Amino acid sequence: MINQLNIIVLLKQVPDIEKVKFDFKTGRIDRSSAEAVINPFDLNALEAAVEIKEKVGARITAISMGPKTAEASLRDAIARGADNAILLTDKRFAGADTLATSYTLACAIRKVGSYDLVICGEKTIDGDTAQVGPEVAEFLGVPHVAYVEEIREVKRDRILVKSKMGRNYYIIELKFPGLITVTKDVNTPRLPSLKDKIRSRKAEITVWNADSFSDLADERYFGAAGSPTTVAKVYVPKAERRKGKIFRGDLERAAKEIATVLREAHVIR
Amino acid sequence: MRISIKEVTEGLKSIVGEEWVITERESMEGYLRDETPDAIRPKAAENLVLVKPSSTREVSEILRYANEMLVPVFPVGGRTGLVGGCVPIEDGIILSLERMNKIEVDVENLMAVAEAGATLGDLIKAADEAGLFFPLHPGDEGAQIGGLIATNAGGVRAVKYGVMRNYVKGVEIILPTGEILNLGGMLIKNNMGYDLMHLIIGSEGTLCVVTKAILKLYPRSRYSVTLILPFNKREDAIRAVPEILRSGVTPLAIEYVGLKELNAAANHLGEEWPVQSGDAQLLIILSGSSEDEVYSACERISEVAEKNNAGEALIAETHDEQERILKVRSNIYTALKRDMVDILDATVPMSRLLDLMIKIDELSKRYGAYLPVYGHAGDGNLHVHVMKENGEVPSYADDLKGEIYEATVSLGGVITGEHGVGRLRIKEFHRFLSEKERNLMREIKRVFDPNNILNPGKIFP
């Protein structure tokens, strides 16, 4: 048994993608149309932390930035194995792009103090950028490995991971402190126990606002003010529906017609 | 039949148009069977024609024509039944209403008007889009409204909302004479004489053809969770069920399933079942209008579970996690189907469920047979499977089934709680129902369908 590691897991609350409605006119997600859940990739990140905790011992801190309602996701994280949870919520954080989000999260991690490993999901299902993890590492000035799909070994001061980048695999040893982002292949998140879930409803969630780490941060880099990204246009591709056509009449002619259609659709040459 | 199937084909073409009358065997293959295991599924007849009308008027004309020519008509829905109920066992017409699949949701009245050919999946989606909920879930969402009504379908969510009968508020039906009747309506109260509508529900296509229905919808529950409760002893699991219901919690579903069968189903889907301790497991679906309401129910269930020696219970909260659990549960049948002879749906008063299971254990030992058992513990409905041995139907299969039925009836139960009589249960139906009741049913059949053209050979021999 090695000394307990300090692991920080970054979580985002997202709408349940199976239920959420999309406004095709504005290109916006109607967040009120579905219940909010932990971003599925972040569940893999949390599960990875819990597996490390089970193997070598660790204290897991879950951090999320979002509205007050994101507390529910942090409670869920506690039910699933996090030891404590911090919610970053403040109007000044709102409207953040990935840069401002990463900056805020990095400040919060600094505020937590000592940590060995930060684990994030590879991306969120509502933003899909995969930028926040690596950007947080840059702000913290620590090394990172993205797209980790296997954790091979954990030691007191380092971790050995397999990362998939495009067509290639990399086996990388990362010295602590460091950050990894994990894919959905890294594990299968477990269901929480009913008892833990009931208990987590009463768990205390630490809430921080912009003033909580004013000593470590420059407020100008928070939220919309700190976000250089602007959305110029949202384009929603039309979903192609399956089409059916019945070819009738002379068998040979029908066969030729089918061949032509398939050729035009580039199914055959 | 007064005329040849060729002539029937021509007659049908003049009603619905050439395109919707199918005579090639290979094009109607899927309409010759239902989901009954191969070993016992009745064989389809040789001379058949498949017709797909698009309107009530066309259905009416088809029936009038068939009645005049004395041609048997086999109405089919999604063909998901398990007792050969829709298999066309005599030469005649297969009637599929799949083109009649419109659904209109009446939000004000919390009801939907659905054509008989709409699928359960379509209805669930339409209700959801209107912010409402159609809870019935017999397993296969390809089932059609007409079939759900004809068979009075049940399924896992009957504990809270009941079976199909509890949803149907009105039906449009066509009699064999071609006459169109509208029974019931968007009414909660209706006492106009004998309730013909409820006579039609569960009549298995033998009295009339249902073309449209008014169905009750519910407000979408804002919050739901699925629990998995593992028990080492089956008695503990079964004993916990009435205790949960007595505690004031009414779950959407309470399912009893063995770990072995759950693993078989998960394996069949390429998944892993999340709870590997506890041979006997209860799956409980809870829904409510708020998180607090659902969690207070969870707490009560947790207490009952603990009192009854349950192991560590797990909870699924996200849509995705809950769907995965329900999918495994719904696929036990598909996983076992290949090696299955028959799936029974014996139903006893909830308090006698354990007695029935003990009896089935005895039979399993005496016959040396693997009898997978699972079912809707919240409503006393148990699915016992008779399995093949070395790929063959064992010689004792009928005797064994007979004994299971006898045990069920002696415990105050019925041989079928969900699947109906269809073709397969005719013998037992006549064995376990009094002559007087059977005669009354026969008379009713004669009044509706004097020429016996509608789904002949079902319910009655």
C-alpha cells in the first residue's frame, strides 16, 4: 500500500442526451427539456479514479463548474465514490468558452492545493471540443496525456497509460502531478449503491464563487469576459432519413435500375 | 371457402388496389408466424393472400366480402404473440393494418387516438413528444395497437398502471358483416348497458377487427429510477414484494429474475450484468413527479430489502443506465428462445407466488429439467420456461406443463395471465374452464361471427 494519492476529477453536468430536445431554428439545446446528468465521459473519469482508489488508496475530489443545479451531479459523484465535491458557481463564471472554463477550473485546483492526478473525460457530449482537459493542464503547468483508454499501472509518483491518438497507440509514463483525459473504453462505470445514493443526498457540497480564489485568479479571465471564442453561426445538418423504393416490372430492367441507383449513391462502382 | 384463393386475390385487388395484395410466399414469410418458439409454433396454411388496407372503409369491405364468400380472415398485428394467436392456420386472407398507423394525441383529455396498425413504439414516441406517457410495456415495441387490444397485453409495468384493458377507453371495430361500430369514447364514466368494448379487449381477433382505439395517457413522470435488489434466498425476494407494496410504495414494475437468466440475457446482448451476487434478484422501477418523492420511496424499499436480507442494492438513474437494465430484462426471452420449447405465463394471487415457485422446484427435480423462472412478481404473473434437452423437445414436456397448470389452478390462479389462449392453449383452456363458461363464450362468438370467418381455430378448436 502506497501513501494515499490525491485525485481530482473534473465533471460537467450535461442534459441527458437521450431525451434532450434541440431547437433546429436557433441551433441551441433546450436544457429544460431533459434532466441533467454527469457527462458520460466524466463518469469514466470518476470510475477510473475509484478503481485507483480501490487498488492503491486515494482521496477523490470532484469539481464541477456550473449553475447551482449542478450540485445534483456532484451528489451523484459522491454516491459513485468521490470523497468530497466542490461546485464552482457564480454569475461571473457564466458564458465561458473552453479557455475561460479551463482557467477557472485550474484556479480551483490550485486552491485545493496538493494533488497528484487530475482526471477528466475526453470531451463533453454537449460541447464536443475535447479542449478543456489539456487546457487545464497547460494553465497548471503540468504534463498531460489525452485519450487514455487503459491505465496499466499506478505508482506513488507516476502512472503508466495507453493513449490512442488517431491510428497509433502510445504507452506513456506520466509523472505526478499530471492530468489525463480518458475515453469511454477505459472502463465501464458501475452503478452506485442505493445506500450510497441515499446517503449522498445529504452530503455537503462545498460551494465556491469567484471571490473564493480571488488570491489566485484574475477575474478578467472568468466567464464571457475571458472568452475569446464567439459563435459566428450554428449550422444543423438535416438528418437523412432512410428511403425505400420498390422496383417493379421486368426483372432485368429493374435489376439495371437498381444498379444505376446504387452506382449513383456510390454504394457500388 | 366458396371460391379459390385466386378469385379471393382478385376480389381483394378490386378493394385495395393491386399493390397492396400480396400472394408470393416469400413476400409474406414474416406474416406466417409470431414469436412462439419454433418447437411448438403452429404451421401456416398453404393457400394464403396477404392484404394491407389503408382505411376503415377498406377493412369493412374486405370483411363483408370475406363473410359473403366464407373466406377465413386472420388479422395480424406486430406478430409478437407467444401462443400462435395470429398464425394463419387455414387457407384464407391475412389482414395486416400496418398502413393504418396514424396517432393523434389529445393533450386536453390525456388520451390518444391511434389506428390499429401503429406500433407501441410509435405510441410511446407520440405520447412523449406531447409531454405525456404511455406506460404499458409488454417487451416488444413492434407490437401494434390492434394486437395489444386483441390480446389484452400485459408486461412489466402492470403493477402501477394495469394491463391494456385499463388504457382502452374506446374502440372502432368492424364486424364480419362489414358494419362499423364505435364503442366507448373519451369518457371516464360510461354505463350504457353491457360493456361490449371490454368484451372485445382480449377476444384475440375472433369477434371483430379493431381499426382504431382511444387510449388513456398519463403525465410523464418527471423522475424515475431502476433498482436492482439481490437476495441469496428466493423466499426472501418473493416475501419482500408484498411488503414493499404494503409500505405504500407502488412501483411501475417489480420483476423477479434469477441471476443465471440475467447473465444469459446480458451475454446474449454482449453486456455484463452489474450485480453478480445474489441468485435471486428483484428489479424495481420507480417513477414520480419529483426526485424527493422517488427517493423517499427508495428509502422505504431499502428498509424492506434490508429486513428481508437483501445484499447491496444498486440504483440506476440516468435514462441510458435504466434502459440497459430494462433491455437485459426484455431479452431474457430472446436469449433462451433457441433452446426453449414453451414459455408459460401462469398467474396466481400474489400471496401464492412462492408456493407456485416451490411447486415448480419440485417438478424440476422430479423431471430432471432446467426450468428457468422469472416474472412479474408485483402482479403474481410468472414465466416458467420448458426447455429442450440436447436440442430436442423432451418426451415429458406435455406432462410437465400439465402439472404446472394444475398447480397454478389449485393455488387459485389461471393458466394464462398475459399471452392468451391463441392456438396453443386450447386444450388447457377447455380443461380448466367450466363448460357453462365455455358455452357462453361460444354463443358470443356465434352472435358476432356466425360464419366463423374471423381467426378460426383460435380459442375454440
